[in-house]
Amino acid sequence: MTVIDRLRSALPGGEDHDEAPTGSTPLSGRPWLRGLLAGLGTGVTSALVLVIPAVLAWAMAPRATGSVWDAAGTGASLWLLAGGAHLTSGAVTISLVPLLGLALLVVIARRGAREAMVDVSTDGAHWRGLLPGPLAATLGAWWGGYAVVVALGAWLTGTGAFGVALLSLLLPAVLVPLAGVSLALRPVVAEDPDVLGPRLGTSRVPDALRRGFRAGLRGAAALVGIGVLLVLLMVALSWGDVTSVQGTLAAGGLGSAILAVAQLSALPNLALWAVSFLAGPGFQVVDGATTSWGGSTGGLMPLVPVLAGLPQPRSFPWFTPLCVLVVVGVGAWVGRRSLDAVARLSRLRTKASVAAAACLVCAVTIGALDALAGGSLGQYRLASVGAPAALLTMALFVELLVGALATVVRDAWRLRR
């Protein structure tokens, strides 16, 4: 049975499709070659999303310098940055990854991986306890093709304004395709869990963590959503200052569009800053310019329009720390969702352990995103931008746990009435 057969059988009336002839293609007997070509195509498509705008911006600039290869190299650098790589230019390092851009690359990778494995058999022995042999070979070839494009992109950066830190290439070459493959395999595994070998199964995962995993991810998504709303509110309240900075940059036409897309791609990053503010650790844009419950301190900000929405330097009111109740409320919601994964009459200890595991998943997910998204926008005062990932993770776990355990205890009390 192939991947597409398994997906069809999960649909209403899907069993009728098994009788339809599937035909053959020149690559039907060589799925690894199809995977390799699909990987190359996925990588090229993903790279062109940023290389083409960079070349167009260079072509339409009234006083453009350099060549089209310089523009293509800059576009390749931005593509690698969106995938998690760190860019360098002399003593300057740029490692702040736009999370929305990263998400777009993962979506493209998912689509490419799915196309590569559509007609691949899922029968047979598992390769090294991971995936069925034909499927593992195809996805391995797809991964190899994608990695070739990443290597070519790294070579192309030599013609642009930025270099790339070699070790950081592991993120665009491994993290992005791995996430894409995982998402592509989800519907297949949901239809037939035996597709995963024993090394990829969940038998070794603690029961509480396995049950609370989905609730934790939902809680992380809720926190990011709340952060996005807070960022949009601050931008709306400071719209005059934002447009003033936009006008100062004098980026008209395509330049304005590219600037707007660049800021939009970093919206989840700013949302994490907002979450860190709600949780207590706060964040900083430049060294010496921090924003936390105590207030906002001033500093020379980069000329980025959206940063004009940050609070003006001042002390905040005494009740500002009460905003932590938002995080506690999300913890209560996570606790309620975690209760759905256990039996109604389960012991209090079981429910509490699942809720705690869900809070841990939520906090670690936010912390990992912040560690990936935060970083450097230059040197000196721009060497560390964003929220402290470790401190944010610990603060979130404690605050979420308070809300989640309160929900679990309340549920137990209602059952005893």
C-alpha cells in the first residue's frame, strides 16, 4: 500500500479508490529518484520566495549598485536566515530569525515532502526501526536534494553582502526539512500508526507527557495569539509614531512593501516579547533599553517602524504585575484541556501529573521558539535582542502550573460534591 492509498482510505468511500488503476510513470520504479528531484524542487521553490524579491528590489532601485548576482546572494542570505542560519558581515552577526518566514519555509517543505512520498510503498520492514524501507529511502533522498540547495544557497551568499556561519547551516538543512517531513507524515501515521517503527513510537514517552502534549501545544499557540493581539494593539495606539518612522525611511513603492513584509514576518517574534512581558522577565531591543513590569527604559532604537509602538521610557503603575493573571488564565485553560486526555474518575495525582506535563510542554515550546527567534541584530548594543529564553521558560512553567493545578483541584472538588 502506498502513502496516497492510506490517505484515500481514511476518506468516506475511500475504499473504492483501491480498484482504480494508478498507471505508471518513468519514476514509479525509482521512488528515491522522485524523492531527490522533489527535494531539489522544494529547496529551489523555497529559496526563490526570497531571492526573487531581493533581485526585483535591486532592479527597481534608482541608485542600485553591484550586479544581479549580488542581489541574488543577498536574497539567498535572507532565505538561510529565515531557516535559522546566522549571517555575518565583518564583526556584525545577525541571528534574529523571523518566525513567520520560518513557518512559511516549513509549509513549503511539508508540501514538497508529501509530493515526494505520494506513490511510495509503506509496506515492508522498517529501516533501522524508523520507517518502512521504501519510504525511508525516498524521504532520505528528498532530504538530500533539499540539503544540496541549502549548500548552493550558502555558496551564493558569497556574492552578496552577508556571509553565513557554517555551523548554523544545520538549522535550515536539518530543522526545516525535519519539521516538513514530520507534518507530511502526520495524516499517514494517524491512519496507520504502524508506519512508524519502534524507535519513533511513543511507547518510551512517559504516559503523562504523552497525554498532555496536545494540550501543551494548544496552550503555546494561545500564548502566541495573545502576544500577537497585544502587539497589534500597541501598534494601533502608536500609529502616528509608526507612520512617522516609516516616512523617515523614505522607502517608497517596492521598498515599502518589502519593509512591511519583513516586519510582518517578525510578528511572532514580537509576540514572544509580549508574552515575556506578561510573564515577568520582560525583553530588550538594545542593551540598556528594557521593558518589564517595573517600566520601560530608553535607548537609541533601530529605525524599524513597528518598534515605535514600544512604550515610552517611564515607570509603569503598581498594578502592572497583575498582567501575569493572563498567563495563569492560560494555564487554567491548559489544565482544562489536559483533563480531556484522562478518564473522568482518574485519581487526582494522575490528573495533576498530566496537567503539569502539559504546562511543561507549553513553557518549553515557548522557550524554544524564543531561543530560536531571539539573537543579534548587529554588534555592541544590538548584540542581544529579545527575551531571556531560559528565564522565560521557568517563569511560564510556574505561572501556568498555578492555573492548571487550580483547575484540576476544582474539578476534583466538583466530583466529590
